[in-house]
Amino acid sequence: MKKAIIVSTILAASLFAADLKLNMAPRGAEHVMPSSPNQVLSFNKAVEQARKAVVNISTKKHIRFNDNLHYLFNNPFFKDFFGRNFDFDIPKERVQRSLGSGVIISKDGYIVTNNHVINDADEITVTLPNDTKEYPAKIIGKDPDSDLAVIKIEP
């Protein structure tokens, strides 16, 4: 009987202390209902502030390939069939172009972008918002696992 009273007293004291501690905890921010329907899902202010930091990234990659057709048409059979002066230019290189975006993270010209945008690029150019001038960029670092890269322009 005494054991039950002691256990009950300890349990009651624990519950009282827990309730007291919960009442003293700071309350979270109260939810404020928007005054107009236009404010419910408006990101206008965030977009206006962030828009100036978003840049266009353009890359070029020069891809070289073998001109195996040249050897094929150098065959005497083809020369007899098409004539001795049969010659044509087969492009041996093409330029692969890519576009992406990035975010300026410092006034020094550092920009964060995705690794797949700049990976294996021979040339990287950046166009700033409200500007038509293209700035050459160089790769500072990249991480294929997280698909992030840092490039730098000279402002």
C-alpha cells in the first residue's frame, strides 16, 4: 500500500513538472492570415530581390571525330565510279552548345551553377541580367556527385 502511494506521488509530481515546463516554453510565431487574396501565394518580393543575381550561362564544346568516309571514298572503285576529282569536305569538328543558369554569390564574380551545365565545356560565357555583354568564365571547382559547380567571371 505504501509502495502504491509513493509511486502515485512520484508520477503526479512528474506530470505536474512536465506541464509546468511545457507552459514555460516559448511559443512559435503566430500564423497571420493575409488581408487580401493576392497575398496568399505571392513571391513577387522574393523574385524581385533574387532576379538580379540569376545569370545565363552559355557553353561551347568542340567535338572532333574521325572522317572515316574520306578513306572510304579514296578507294579506287569509288574514284572510278565518281571520277578522279571526286572530293568533298566532311566536317571534322562540330560545336556543341549548351545553355543553363547560375546564381551570383559574391561581388567578386563567383557564380554557383550545376555541374552538368559546364562539364567538359571548352568555352563558358556568362550574360548578366539586363546586359547584353558576354563575360568569359573559368571553372573554380565542381562536384559531379552533388551536380554543383563554381565558376568565376571578371566583372
